[in-house]
Amino acid sequence: MERAQVDPSWFRLSATALAARHREGALRSRALVLAHIDAIRARNPALNAMVADRFEAAIADAEAEADADAEAEAGAEAEAEA
């Protein structure tokens, strides 16, 4: 699995702040999901907190959101040009 380009400050932000940065376009869903998956995988051996994951589904969800965002943006641009 590919690794995320992680800004360590992401892990100090609240979910609300992360969502705001995502809406502003400063964070991409896929990058944020990959960063958290990396963090979970790094820490879970010591914590033994996860017995099952849905990492692949989370990545697919993030990609689907990115595709939907791109389609919405393209539609808005087409409307603006009309």
C-alpha cells in the first residue's frame, strides 16, 4: 500500500478543523485517510487495539469522494461557462 505524505500537524487538529481544511482544498481525503492508516499501523502493534480493519474500503471511500468532488467541480465550471 502506498504511504501518505504526512504533515505531522494533522494529528494535532480536531476533526472539525480537518474537515474545514478539506472543504478549503488544503487536504485531500485520500491523503488524510492514508496518513491515519499509517499511524494506526505504526501504533497498533504496541496497543493491540485493532482486531479488524477496513483500510481498503476507507481508501475506496476517499477515492469515491474525490471523484464526486471532481465531477461537481467540472459541472460548476461548465455551468459558469454557459
